[in-house]
Amino acid sequence: MEARLARVIAIGVVIGAVAAIGFTELGVLPRVIPPAVVEAKGTVTSPPTRSSIRHSSSPAVSGPPYAIEYSTNDLLQLHQLSQSLHWQPWLPTKAPQLDSYVESYVSQGVLSVIIGPYLLEESNHPLSVREAPTSVTPVTLPNGDAGSWWWVPGEGGSSYRLNLQMGSIYVRIAGSNSLATLSQLAESFQPLMGLS
């Protein structure tokens, strides 16, 4: 009797583990392993040190573009990061839903900015990826800027990325599987100096 119960429990655990892995790979469940920063060579390094973290308290409301507000402290932190990078970042000023600035940090010359569900990565060099995109489609944003729409399954987080170049800065935006949503965000970018 005890052996039979142990077998049933073991089978249940195995089925649960397989289902969890499958749902994670399909993107239904989030990955629990914190994303490591991966160098271009593919070696894993320690995660970057993050600066002040503030969580968004704004509700997600669909509708027309909403203004993204940056506090004085947010802008001060971004200016300090900008000085360490020696180039001027670009930041969105409007979002398709009510979102706020969460945090920003620099790792290996790449500025990462989190606003609501969106992750923005910027660099003055082409941005590398842990896994090559399965699909790359050239796109033209409504404002005329050229970009590329990437599908990168299995990398963790959102599978889609919008890549574009603003002057000499390379930008990658993730956080939605909708090209229209990320395009709307990209169209509102302004240089950091313009937000002060």
C-alpha cells in the first residue's frame, strides 16, 4: 500500500514538473531563474548591480497614449548613468497604457530602463542577444523610422523585440508581443536632455 502511494506521488511530481517546464517554455508561466547578463561570447556573468527600485502603482488602462512621468530623482539618476556612459540616452514620453518609470541600470555599456512592463535597452554599439532571433522582419514605424521586428523564442520574457536606431544609439524594446504597442512607445522617444 505504501509503495503504491509512493509511486502515485512520484508520478504526480514528474507530471507536474513536465507541465511546469512546458508552460514555462510556451511563455504561459514566467521563468523563475533571474536573467543573467550574457556576454557576446555566451559566457554568463553576474547580474548587474541595480540602482533605486520603485514599483509602478499605476493601473493598466488601455486607450490613447498616456504620459510617462519621470520624477526629479528619476531624471537625476538617469543623468548620472548617462555621464558614466558618455552618450545621451533616449526615453519614451508616452505609453499605450498608464505606466511609470521603475528603474534603470548599466551593465557592460548597455543602459537598461524598465518602465511598467517594458524593458528598453540602449547602447552606442549594436546590441547582442543570448539567442539569435528565429525571425527578423524589417518594419517602418508610423513616424518613418526604420526598425526590425524580432521573434526570439526561448530567451525568457517576451518573445518579441523591436530594434531600431536613434541617431548613433541602438535601441531594443521588449515587453509586449504587439508591434503596434512597441511602435507607439518608440514614436514618443526623446533625448534625456529634453526631459529635464
